[in-house]
Amino acid sequence: MANDVKQEMERIWIETCGSWENCNEENIQSFLSQCLGKSIDPQYCMSWVEQHSNQIPNWSAVSKVSLEWVNENTSTGSPINIHEPQ
């Protein structure tokens, strides 16, 4: 099962970023969003990407954007903002 998740994550990576060298602030958000859409934990995905940070140009900016995305889009990153009907 875990291998299936990794294969799906890698497929999404190829579709969104294509390569480590092509990873940037825009496509990393698309990657994370699509992972979340497939019920793959974005934090797991970022951990995988981070293992290759030395191959990603401008890693500090990519890392910052991805951390912000995770914080805004997952319950483990920060509190969920729920608007209740008045």
C-alpha cells in the first residue's frame, strides 16, 4: 500500500514539476494541491521533496512557499478556519 502512495506521488511530481531542476514556487503548490486531492498527506510529500533539496534551484524560496501552503491547507499545519452559518 505505501508503495502505491509513493508511486502516485511520483506520478503527480512528474506531471506538475517534471524534474527537480524544474521545481519552483508555483509548481510545488500544484504538486501539493494534487497530492492532497488524491488523499496523500502533503507533509509526507514535502518530506520526500526535501530529501532532494540540493537538486532544487532556489530551495529556500520553494521551501518557504511549500511550508506556507501546508500551513494554510492542512489541519496539522495550523488551526482550520471554519465559518459557521449565521
